[in-house]
Amino acid sequence: MAAVAEMTDIRDREAAAPAEVLLEVKNVSLAFGGVKAISDISFDIRKGEVRAIIGPNGAGKTSMLNVINGFYHPQEGTITFEGKVRRRMRPYEAARSGIARTFQNVALFRGMTTLDNIMSGRTLMMRKNFFWQVLRQGPALNEEIAHRHRVEEIIDFLEIQHIRKTPVGKLPYGLQKRVELGRALAMEPRLLLLDEPMAGMNLEEKEDMSRFILDVNQQFETTIALIEHDMGVVMDISDRVVVLDYGKKIGDGPPDEVRANQDVIDAYLGVSHE
């Protein structure tokens, strides 16, 4: 990951004062029947940072993202986004408010082209009524042209011009993940949630995705929260890391601090510290 390490040297991790809190998770607990997926977890995501959520399998990481974007509703605790407590928020409401999401398993329209998949990310931003959209005339046509122009910019940014007309079902896995990132970016989110964006990728694909994530953060000024198992990637690209284990928070802080946390070491190595 040398190329990514060089890029991260450019990042300024020494802000004189903490950045504004964009999202706060406070005392959140989530249970399914008698099984507690998340137990009294609190942390925040600051505006402009890359915030990693890590932990062993079954730690509650994806459940936490599902709570943040409204797919799950916690039995206890609150989610505050941009200073407003979000109660019983649904996923489409999260999307409208500026929270976009990618998934652990690719969730694209496999029969549609790259261009059309990314274009689908603009749906909630289309303002003209259904009648004009069907006719594709007048105001709706002008609106579609503007949205398509934005999608073409994202395609150029992600360097996938050569597959813009290719059905995504025919693409290799690494490119499908890039298309899914593009669809999320098309929503112009203020907070981007990435669930294992590099799962199943080879080294070269991971380096590419890491570069794009950093570029999204820096060039688009998008705040990012990501789940990732590759500790090298996490330590290279994250500003802060929160660590979960069996639904509980066991670590939270800058990468170097988390790396030296004995509870984190024990959770990953499966050993007991006395």
C-alpha cells in the first residue's frame, strides 16, 4: 500500500481544534429478540474526516451503519445529524438529509449500464413531476440533462469512462464496487457510509479504491465513515478509528492510539491479556 501511504502523508492530521461534529451516536443499543447487536455505544463523526469503524466479524459494525442510515431503529439512544436528533428516521429520509450508503454486498441494477446505475443515484434530486419525466420534454428534459452532466463528471472522476455503456452484471467485481461508489456520490452526500468498500479486492484494486476514497474526502469535501477489515488500509486512510467487539466499544481514537490499545489487540488476536 505504498502509493496510498504517500497520499496520506499529504493529509493534515494536526488540526488546532476539533472539527465540527457532523453526526453523534449517543448511548445507542440495538437488540434482536434476546440478542444484543449493539450495547450502549457512543461516538461522533466530525465534519471532513475519514472515520473508520472496525472490529472482528459479528462485532456490530454493519448494524451500526444500519442504525445511522435509518434501516434499523435502536431501542435506546439517539442519532444526531447536523445538530438535529433523528427519531425513527427511514432510509429514504436519511438519503434526503444528505446520508448516502454503499453495501457489503454489491447492490446494483445488474441489467442496467454503468451510466444508468449512477444516474439512479440522482432520483431523489429530480424535482419535475412524473408527467414531464415520462414525456422527457420541457423542464424535465432540461433537468435530466443537468443531472446527466453531473453523472458524467463522476464517471470521469472514477476513471470508468470505458465502461459507461456496459451492463454492470458483465463487469468484474472491483469495477462494480467502483460503480456503486459512483451511485452514492451522485446523491451528493454530506456523509458517505461505506460498508467494506474493499472486500474481495486484490492489492491493486484496494490501492485504487483507497485513492478514490481519499480524493472524495478531499476534493468533494465529503465526510466518510467506513467499515473495513484490512487494517493496513484503515491505518493509512483514517483520521480516527472506533473499535467494536461483541456489540461494545473497546477503542476510539487516532490510528496509532488504537493500534497500541491492548483490548483491540486482544480482540483481533483472540488472546487474553492479564
